[in-house]
Amino acid sequence: MLNRVGEAYQLKARGGFDPKIAGDIQRKSFDGKTYFTVGETGLKIPSWMGAEFKAGYNWTNGIFLNPENNLPSTGQAYAGVKWSLGRGLMIDERRAALQQAAILIQANEAEQQEIVNDLLLAAGKSYWEWVNAYNDLKIYESALELAEVRFVGVKSSFLQGDKPAIDTLESMIQVQNRQITVNDASVVYENSSRVLSNFLWYQNELPVEVSDLLRPPFYKELTLRESNIDLANILGNLNELHPTMRQYRFKLQNLEIGRKLKKEEMKPQVDVEFNFLADGVDFVNRPKDSGELGGLNSLLTENYKAGIKVGMPLFRRKARADLELMDIKLLDTNYKLRQKAQEVKNKVLNYQEQLDNSRQQVGINRSAVKNYQDLLTAENEKFRFGESSIFLLNSREQKLIDAQLKLVKLLSLYQKNRLGLIWSAGQLQ
């Protein structure tokens, strides 16, 4: 869409150089007499050099013509050029608009890249939130199954007289608590699935919903991908590659063109015009009159219409003020560019630090999960031989569940930090 906008503005700017054909005719008739008929038709062709080429044909007749409108009986063709040799020689509004339109296309491409960059970050974060919610649900469901099995076992032991009734009550409470957590986790998972569905579309723009057939990986299957991101290369190319920085640079280029235009307006207006005149449509093949030059010499020395227009405000206050305002805009944009460059650099470094930290945290927590699992296994053995209590067993199990949930969160955080690092460099494609 943004590409089409830029192309439309470029097409509009090119319209300033479109040839223009025009015609005009005026006639006055009164009391049975034709006072005058004056007509003109012509073509004007603007050029990139600032000159405007034109050609046309005039015709007149009548009994009350203005003397300057007296033309040959066959009318008069003309061809000439109008050129601004002062203000407008180096650049004018038409050329400035065309240059700015070309910059707008590139700026819109950078903006489109920024939109895609942000969109992919949001989609990636939604995906890992969905993975996190799914694994939380599976951990809670597994814990509920263990609690239900334990409740059945404790109840059987109570009926056989091996366990006190209080153990069955505590086991039942544990089952109920975990049923609540499973219900809550299920709601979170469903909600995260709907959020992820916002980013899924078929090619024909039909929305796609996450179904039960689509399952994310279980946390034990997740491995940390090595970060193959060259941080030094990223930092060295931020100004050239980051879409936000590119937009600032294009804005500066746009302002520079505007400044050239304002500076050009400081010059005096010097417009020269020269038109060759014909007898009818005959420019060079006129018959020679006695004692007079004819042909091409006559065209160059006699049959022409020329003029010069010069003007300039004495104090040039408007032009000087416009130039000063443009200089202020350029200075302000340069300050913003440097500030934004520092912000982007710091954001990249922050994500890199968070990525390194989350990688270390994942390694530590994986070890903690294994240790909690070993403790729970040992506690189960002690409980089986009557050397432990249901309370201590539940406590060990809850510690393992908390460690697993934390590991899932850290794995998700690592992946989001990895996405964030690439996003902060503006290179999510």
C-alpha cells in the first residue's frame, strides 16, 4: 500500500513536466460589424533544465484590431523558449517535487519495513506466549494426574488401615487445588491461541484459527538455538539498515531539497523569452524584398519577439526567513537523528544483555529441575516405606512444578529476547 502511495506521488510530480496544449479565441460583433476575432492555440513543453519550450499559432481579423494584434493574413506561427536564468535556474518547484517524490518512495519502503519488523515481533511474541501457555497447561495436567493417582493410593491405604484419614483429606485437597490450576491454565491457553490466530491468514486473506491439531513443542524438546547474530556488524550498519534510521535520513534529504529551493528563492528573478515568428507557417522561406535580408537571416534579425523580466524584493525578508526556518528544521532533524541512533544502539545492547542472561538462567534452571526431580523421586521412595508424610511429598512435588513452570517461562523469554534483538536491529524479515 505504501509503495502505491509513493508511486502515486511520483506520478503526480512528473505531471509537472507534462506537455500542455491550450487554445483561446475571442470575438466581438456589434451592429452587423465584426470588431475583431483573436485566436491562439499552442503547445508548451516544460523541461528538466528549467526551460519551457513552446510553439503555437495566432490568427486575427476585424476592423477594430489593436495594432499589436495585426498579423499576416494567413496568421502567424511561432516557436520559442522561456528560461529562468536567475531564480529557478538550478532548481524550481517542479524539479524539487519530483526529487522529493523519489525520496518518498524510498521512505515508504523503509516505513513498510518498519511495520513488517514490528508485526513479526508481535507475532513472534504471541507464538512464544502460546508455547508457554501450552506447556504450563501440560505441566498442571500432569500434576493433576499424579495427585489423582496419589489420592487413590492413599485412600486405598486408609481403607487397609495403613494411613490416617487426614492423609486422604490432604490428598483430596491437593487434587481440588490442581483442578483449579488446570482450569485457569486452560483459559490462558485458549486466550493465547486466539491472540496467535490474529496473525494467521491464508493467501486469499481468509483468517486461520489455531485448532487442536496444531500443537507447540513440549518444553523438554526445546533447545537453545545458537545466536548467529554478529553484534558488531549490526551496530556498524544501524544507520544504513535500520528502517527508523533510514526514514530519518530520507527526511534529511527531503529537507535538503527544500533548503536548496529556499536558497534559490534568494536569487533575483531573471526570465528571458525568445520566439521565432513566421508568415503563416513559413519561418525561413519568405521571398526577399528588395534591399532586405530574407530567409534565415530575416528570421534571426527581424522576425522575432523577445523579452526579459527582472525583479527582486529589496530586503528579501520573506526569502531569508524561509531559509532560516529550513535551517532550523535541518538542525532539529539532525539532533533527532543522533538521539534516535543512540536509543537504537542502546536497545540493541540491552536485548543482547537480556539474551545472554536468559541463556544462563535457562541452564541453571534446567539443572534445578533435575535436582527437584531427584528429590521428589527420593521422597516417593521414603513415602512408600512409610518414612515420609503426604505433606512433605506434596511440598517436594510443588517445588518441582514451580521449577518446571519457571523453566518454561525462561525458555519462552529467551526466544522472545532473541526475536527482540533482531527486531531492535530492524532486521526481522
